[in-house]
Amino acid sequence: MTRAELRRSTGLGLPPRRQFRGRLFAVGCLLASLLPVVVGALLLGALLRQGAQMDEPQALIQRLAASGADGLLGSVAGSLWLVSLSIFIAMPLGVGAAVHLEGPRRTGRSLLALNMASLAAVPSVLYGIVGLELFVRALHLGHSLVAAAMTLALLVMPIVAVAARAALRAVPDELREAGYALGATRWQVTRQVVLPAALPGIFSGVILAIARAFGEAAPLLLVAGLAVSSSESTTLGDPEHVLPLHVFELLARPHEAAQADAIAGVVVLLGTLMVLSTWATRLRHRHERRRDG
Amino acid sequence: MIALRVSAAAPVLLSVALVGLLVRGAWSEGVLVLPAHGLLPLVLGTLLVAGLAAVIAVPVGLLAAIYLGEFSSPSRRRWLKPLLELLAGVPTIVYGLIAVMVVGPWLHRVFPSVQVHSGVTAALVLSLMVLPTVSSLTDDALRAVPRELREAALALGASRLRMLRVVVLPAAAPGIVAAVMLAVSRAMGETMIMTLAAGDLPSGGLDPRQAVKTLTSHVGHGALVEPLDAAMYTAGGALLVVSLLTHAVAHRLVRRRGRWS
């Protein structure tokens, strides 16, 4: 689909006033599109209010501050470590795969692309099994933060790669041809012309990947080895102290104060994600505006 | 250049490793190890919960997509669509918390026969999570229908509703089915909501008002109790097959053209 086609809207707006049933249907559709947003907001509000009722806010803040490195703050720091490590691994791999796939006429490209698309559909727990077998057991990294980061890197690599492919494809061919006309080699064109032009698109994909890695809990459940006693801590960091698992573990505890703490963790998690997604959206908008003139 | 080759090969290696590990782990001394009550209850439980979620999410998602694609003004669409997609970005652990602490107790209070940890609870929350998948992809499919087709229908005197039913929806049908399949695939692979909310009934009952055990919750609960046993690899393999099958169907359909083309 060309850019002009994308920009042209196909929607015709509301039906004319005399088509009463059409209008009624349109209103029904509007309500249906608002319903999930309203329900989601209500449920989240109910969760937060329940957390506020469970515990005195001041007592909660004092407890969170007192628990220090073991509690919420420690798990936020752990999450930041984990996510930056995994992005550090996933970004070169994903962008490299995308550059390779978008290169001139590769054999078996469609198969590689199909493979990438199917990987994006693999449920995230299965990545946990892969991480457990490959990194924890085969590479003897133990139930460590590094193993968890490598697992998450595998999980978000397809996200980065898909976004990077789209961004690379959006770079106009004229730019590449100009580079070749000036006598640049293919590697020089890729590095100095195509990648800088595609950078905003790649970057917004990376932010999406960060958001995904930040909230993901299922593969960590396996890699962190919650069943194994956590006393055998390794020098490579402890993956149990990350935000999603912190929330999960608090939830598993019976008493109410732990649940209030879990909800405090949810607030931090959602706040971080809000910032990340707004950032990604703004980046994409700016990129599109610059591209379309 | 070699680095590029390596990074392009990484996904292939990853998928080989995934399949290989699952197949190797599932066999113990030459015998395929099944979960305690067989594989079938888990698969049926997965289908039940994901199907229920789809039954709730698909009608609402379709209507929302029709609004976004057909009736909405561009300015309203610009804020409504990201708002809907925000629902898909909420971490699943948060959904799990909502299911256990808000939806479950509330359902139990209104319908005493429904337990707090039940298939219905999980399906309700799951439907909220997969709804943006349905609405966004269906919206894309509707927008891919050429404007000329709509204009032709209107020129022949069709009302807007009739145009939608007779021309636009059939033309977008493959894309819509693909959207539904992708949503089901996402729902089946979701772990945290299933583990927290669907409960853990070992007998494998299929009453949605009670706890239902699914493939993902089997693996999720297993991770908490003991180091992985072979039965969990079998469940993981089944999960991989089921979700890749639905994804493959969706992948085939997305490209296909509907009627009038």
C-alpha cells in the first residue's frame, strides 16, 4: 500500500440523518468502542481503591521505605537492570536481522520472515522453558539475572526486528541510490544513510520492546526458579527481585498488608509503562510528520 | 556482514532450540510423559477459557472496529484507537491481580455459584486483554476495502447499513476472521491471567463456573512447585502446536482478498 493510499480515509462518517437505523447502529458501535475503555478504567480504579482501603497510606509508605532493597525500590532497580541488559542484547540482534532481511534479494527471505512472524506468536511461557534449559542449565548461569535477561532478549527480539524492518522499508529508495551514485559501498550506505534515516522507527520499536520486557512475568516465573530455595544466590544477580515477580510473590502471600504492597507495585509498573508508551507515540508522530512533510 | 548473518540466523536457531527442547524434554526413557489426568482436559480447558473470552471480546471488538473504520471522524479516531490499544499494553500480571482481587470476588457475590478462581473470571479479564487485537486488526481490514466499492454500493441506492452488510463486511471477511484467530491465539498463550485466575483443579473439570486448568496454568503452577518435570514439556509442546496452528490460519487469511476483488 502506498503512502497516499494510507493517508486517504475510507470511512464515510456518520450515516445521513434520515437513515434512522444506520444512525442507531453507529451510536451502538460508538458505545461498544467506549465500553472496554470504561470497564478497564473502572476495574483498575476498583483495584487501586481496594489497595487504598486495605492499609493506611502513611503506614504503607513507611513500610515501603523501611523494606529498602528487599522491597519495592529494590525490585524497581532490579527491573531496570534486567530490562536494560535484555535490550542491550536484543537490539543488535533484532536490527541486524532486519537489515539482513531487507538487504537486496536474499535467498530464503520469505522463510526467514515467516519464521520471525511465527516466533512472535509463540506463547511467552515457552520462552521461559527455552531460557531454563539453555541458559540456566546448559550454560550454567544458574537462576540469575543474566539468564533472565537473555531469555527476555529472545522474547523481545522479534518485536524489535519487525519494527526495524518496517522502518527500513519506509526509507525511500532514492536515498540509497544517491548513496550508491556517490560511490559508497553497500555497507557504507546501510550504516551512514539507511540506518540514520530509519532510526526513529527503530527506536519506537525498541521502546515497545522495553515496555513488553518490563511487564513480562511468565518466562521469569520459570527462569527465576521460584520453587528452588533462593538461598543459593549467584554473583550474576537475583531475578526474583524484579517488579512483576515481586507483585506475583506478594499476591501469593496470605496476609492483607502484602496485597496492599502488591497494589503499590502495580502503580509503579503502570506509571512507568504510561511514560514509555507516551514517549513511543510522540516519537512515532514526530517521525511521521517529518516524513510526510 | 558476518554479524548480520549471525543475527539473521538467531531466530532460526531459537525456533530449532524451542522445538528440540520441548520434544526432548517430553520424552522420558522412550515414553511420552503425559500430565496426571492426560492432555485432553488441559487442551479442552484452554479451548474453553479462550473460546469464552473470544465470545465476549469478538462482538464488542467488531462493533468498535466498525465504529473506528466506518463512522468515526479522523480526529476522534486519533484518540480512541490508542486508548483501546492501551488495554493490550497493560502487563498481564496487573490483569491477573484485577481478576483475583476485583472481578472474581464481585462475580462470586453476584452469582454465588461462581467461584472466585474460575474459568469465567479468567475469560472475562482475558476478553478485555484481547479486545484491542480484534478491533485494531478488523479496523485495518475494513480500511483496506477500497472506497470505490462503497461508493458503487451507495450509487446503486443502498443505505449505509446495507452497504456495510452486503459489500464492506464480505470484502473484509478474511481479515476479520484472521483478527479473531489471532485474538484466540493470544488468549490461549496467556499465562499469568490463567495461572492466577483460572485456578488449579487437577481433575480437569470443564465447568466454567469452577476452577479450570489450562495448558499455560499447568506450566505456570508447575514452575512454582518443583523443577520442571517431563509432563510440563508435553503441555508446553501441545501449547506450541495449538497456538501455532491458530496463528498459521490467521497468517494465511490476512493476505487473502475477500469478495469483490
